[in-house]
Amino acid sequence: MGERRQVDFNMLALRGKYPIPEGWAIYSWERKNFGKPTEYIEFKGAICTEIFKRGPRKGRKNWAKRTHEMSLPMTHAELEAACEQWSKATGLCYHCVGNGTAWAGWNAADGNIYKPCKRCDATGKIGGAA
């Protein structure tokens, strides 16, 4: 199987709502007001300015060294709308990102497990059958 197409819908939605500088990335998120009508997700991010140069984390971002730190709230409805907008613009199913298979779980023996996408009938296109 070839490389799976991936899209970061959280960043796509945040960039559509906020002026985010180039290089800015999410480093954590927290669900707030869980189960209440005012429920939202708070994304925290920044521009990482340093990479680990040695040791077991060599090549990874050192989030202790960062600038442009921001905390950005986003409702589930806003995230869903960004996904729908991406689907309309590309013609691809956002649930499987046009791959035809959606993530279904993970286990230590097999790693990521994918199953045929139910939203598009495994076609990868909006509305099912191509």
C-alpha cells in the first residue's frame, strides 16, 4: 500500500479562523466545558525555535524553546464546518481523506488498523459511489 494521504483538519480550521504565523504548530489541546452546550477545544501552539541536537530526542522539536505562543478556542461545530468545506473544495471524503479506508484502531501487534470508510462507501469521494 502506498503512502496514506493525511490532512491536519485542526490546523486547517484554526488557520481559517485566526491569523496564524508561518511555522506555528499545535503542541497540546484540551477539551473545555465537556458535555455542556458551551463545550469547546482549546488548542495551544507556538513556533518552536530549537531542535534537539543530540540524545534520544535528536531531531525532534524542543518545545521548551518557543515563540508566538497562542491559546486558540474552537468549537466542534467550527471544526466540522472546516472539514465539510475541505470536502466540497476537493471532492474527497473528509472522514477517510479520500483514501477509502478510515482509521479504526491500533494494537501492538498490527499497529494502525484501517477499515472501509462507511461515510463514502470506501470510494474516497463525497456522497459515496463515484
